[in-house]
Amino acid sequence: MVVGSTAASRLGTAASEKDAKALEFLEEMTRNADKVQEKVLADILTRNADAEYLKRYQLGGATDRRTFKLKIPVITYEDIKCDIQRIVHGDKSPIFSSYPVSELITSSGTSGGERKLIPTVKDEWDRRQSIISLLMPIMKRYVPDLDKGKALYFYFIQSETKTPGGLEVRTILTSFHKSDHFKNRPYNPYTQITSPNEAILCPDSFQSMYTQMLCGLYERRLVLRIGAVMASGLLRAIRFLQLNYEELAHDLKTGTLNSKISDPTLRGCMLNRVKPDPELAEFIINECSKQNWEGIITRIWPNVKYLDAIITGAMAQYIPMLEFYGGGLPIACPMYGATECYFGLNLTPMCKPSEVSYTIFPNMAYFEFLPYEPSSSRSTHDPIPEPVDLSSVEVDKEYEIVVTTYSGLYRYRVGDILRVTGFYNSAPQFRFVRRENVLLSIDTEKTDEVELQKAIENASQYLNEFGTSVIEYTSYVNTKTIPGHYVIYLELMVKDGTANPPKDSVLSHCCLMLENSLNSVYRKYRHEEKIGPLEVRVVKNGTFEELMDHAISRGVTINQYKVPKCVNFTPILELLESRVVSVHFSPALPQWTPERQW
Ligand code: AMP
């Protein structure tokens, strides 16, 4: 049934009564954003009244905003790390929440080189589901007939561990895909996917990707949208096809299954699906063996209406490649969320990449916004400015988002900087500006300046053994390769005065040392092939002085000048490139053990 008037909103009319209800819920929530926020805070503080953390700050059972802000400090992860360690080691007392901790979710953000752990409670998925269930009703407003086919979405789970206290430790998406919300989802013609659960739930990433791709190829004419959570993941899938199309085509031709698919549950499931289709196999070989892969997605999946992936923030660097492979297909960038909390949705998902804004959903958590001042313009002694409420943010200003969640984070700084672009009803809309303190990022790992500096120091100590020291360095993220990789430009000084830098074996080992010094998410992603081997490019002596001259010629004074620790300005990159004397790659995978050393 098509209902029009029931869901009259700025989003237009709804496709069904169920959608109308969903959109009406969105309207109601955003119309009364401030009231919803007041209630959300009162709910969180009431349900967690027994939490030790709130008692520690003598909240005294208050549930109003004024007392909450007066008593509870604005914090970062470091401030609660000790409490989280107590949970890791089996303390079951109500530290953050009156509800028991159901699992620890690993964030891609790191603290002291290790992944952050965020405690969560059982009903968290119900809340997150309320935002996920709005995705399709919104999308249907813009793209018709999405029930006439399927989605090819590349979803993966990751390895899980257990704390000494017996709690499951995993990523938010692993938790979701293993939950009943996903495994026992009711049939919905709009959310049919080509991948069987067995493929998504296979922990081996090669087997998972191979079988998801195979299913997507079998049903190529049915596929109406193609996506992954992040743009980097979608590009990895394309690269996988490039590397494995011959083996995939062999299976399509013969109706057999590659022996590398050895997971018994997955193999059993796939053997029921494979069937010989020589015509399809020939088509795939024909298309994939062509030199030019421009528009490959539309060639293989001719009925695709749009691509779906996050393309804001660090993912914006992949937009040109997605446009290249997608042959100009629109890219929908649907949502903004984190391990700590889901924040909101893009209500106009088919907009241009440069116009993506997210409407914050006031029912997800209690949100505050710290007026943003770049750390360079403030002294470390300055008090941090007072955060403002969701309804008090101002258009065109930048803020860092601070959350108070049902699971028991209180006034927690997420680290994301957002700019207000407008309001949907009374809920603010934000453009994602950047993650604070992130220098380099290929996937969702975040390498900051301090980490890179430490890595350079370690590598430098090693080079000292060969009579060489690092005079200066800078870095760059090369996303032209799939997967992308870090490039470090080094200017070296050879102590014996000769111009002979150390041998390739020494500098390659130096690349590995740099990798071993980076955070655990970086090293994990190297093992998962989400990041390629680190590259060192040695530049001619005097190059960094030339960089300074270049900056000075553009108006920077010598006193002000600092070597940029990451470069992406083309003239600077060109200058560096023209001075490269040798290139070296990490010869092996860095150390990383799936089992966490608690
Ligand atoms: P994680 O907690 O590992 O899931 O990472 C969450 C972080 O990823 C957020 O705090 C953001 O920095 C980034 N992120 C998530 N969604 C988006 C988005 N739509 N656009 C830009 N960055 C995002």
C-alpha cells in the first residue's frame, strides 16, 4: 500500500505504511530534539543510578542537565582506562552502568598503541537497530524499485578474543553480524543480499571475500546496489576481483568450488549454490582481462543503481577511484557512527560526495559539542571551553562531539571534529571535518604525529648502527595502490662523510622497524591486507631545506616554519618525488598477535 499523507515530511512521502511510521518517528524525534535530549539524559542517569562512576562524582541521583554538567567532568579514554582494565580483569561490579557489561567492543582508535575497548550492555543493539532500520525508508525516497533485486554488500567479521574475566572482545560489526538482529532478520524484499550468512560469518577473510564475490557474480543481473561499510573495503573487493577473476571464472565454468574454500560450514553452503555457467565464466574472463578497468562495476553488474559506502573523512581520498571503477555511478554515503555510539544519518544519501551532512539523532545518546579550537592556537594551560547542547550549536562553527551513552560513557570526547551545516527540523546537521590528531589513515586505523615520531626514532636508532642518522622526515598516504600504503620520505646523513647510504637490506629492514613501531590496529590491518607494505623513499641531501624555501616563498616566515609531518599538497609532493634517490619496501609483515596480552 502506498501511503502519502501520513508521512508528510521534508523527506517527502513514504512507500509503505511501515516506512511512513519510520519516517514519522524521524520527524518527531528531530522536531523535538532538545526535549528528546533532556529525556535521554534523564533515562541514562536513572537507569545507571547505581554506577560507581556517577557515585564517584557525587551526582546524588540527579538527572537534570545542570547538575550533570556541574558534577561530571568532560573526559577522554585515558581517564577511564583504569576502570576499563578492571572490567577486563573480571570486575563485575557496576562501574559505568547498573546493567552488566555484555561484551567489550574494540574501536579502531588506539590508546598507548593498543585498541580502545568500549564496554557495552545487552540492549545496545536495539537502540542502534532503530537507526539502521531508517536507512532503507530514506533510500527508497530517492531510488525506486530496490525490492526488484538484491544488494551485493561485502561484509566481514574479524577475529574475537576473550578477556581473562571471560568477556567477548570484538568489533562492533562482528558483534552485529553474530547477533540475532542480523542472523534471524525477518524477510524484507528491500534488504536482500547476495551473500549467504555463512560467507559473511566465515572468519577467514580470503574465503569470505571469495565466496561473497562468487555469489555476486552468479546473481550479477539481480544486483541493484554494491557496497561495503567503508570506501576502502569496496576498493579492496575490486582489487580482489582483479587478482582472482581467473579462479572465480573456473568455478563459474565448471560448477565446482575452489579448494581454498575449506571452512566446512561455508563449503557446505556454497556447494549447494555453485552450478556450471560457462557463458558467465567467459563473460567474466573477457571483461576482467581487459587492460582498462574504468566502469568495470557497471559492466559486470549492469543493473546497479548506486554504490554504498562511507566516503567522508579519511575515506574521501578514495572517491576518485570509486568514480573510476563505478563509471560515474552515484555513491550513497549513508551514516556516521562509532564503536561508542551511532550518531546519525545522511538524510539525502544521493547527494554529491562534497555535500554529505549527517543529521544527529537525538535519541541515540546525550550529545554535547565542544567548540573547536585547533591545539596550535591554544596553550596547554587554557581551560577547555564549555560544551554546548545539541540545540545550541551554530551554523558554520566547528565542534568536537562529546557523548553520554546508555552503556555508561559520560561526557566522553569521541575525537571527531564536525562542522554545522544546518538543521533538519531542530536537529543539527554536520559535515565530518576530520578526526583530531590523525596524521595518516588508509582504512580506519589512525596514526598520529606522536606515533610516527616514535617510529622514526626507533628506526633512526637502528640506522645509527650503520653510521647513518635521520636528518628530517615527512610522510604521505599513497592510495593509488590497492591496498594503500604509508610512504615515509627520509633525508639521511651518512656519518663517514661519504654519500653512500646504507644498503637496500638495511633500509628495507628499517621499513619493517617503522611498521613494528606503529599501533596495533595498523599492524593488524597489515596482516589483513587492508594496508600494503610501508615504503621508505630516501631523498637527496638538502631536500628539506628546499621544502622550507618553498614555504618561505609562499609567505611563511622562518620562525614560523615547521616541517609538515604529512604532505598532500601536489607541488610539495612533486618536489619530494623529484629528489628521491632510492626506494625501499617493508619485506615482511610486522609483529601482531591476535591474542591480546592483557
Ligand atoms: P570505530 O569506532 O572504529 O568504528 O571508528 C569510528 C570512527 O570512524 C568515528 O569516530 C569517525 O572518526 C570515523 N567514521 C565513522 N563514520 C564516519 C563517516 N560517515 N564519515 C567519516 N568518518 C567516519
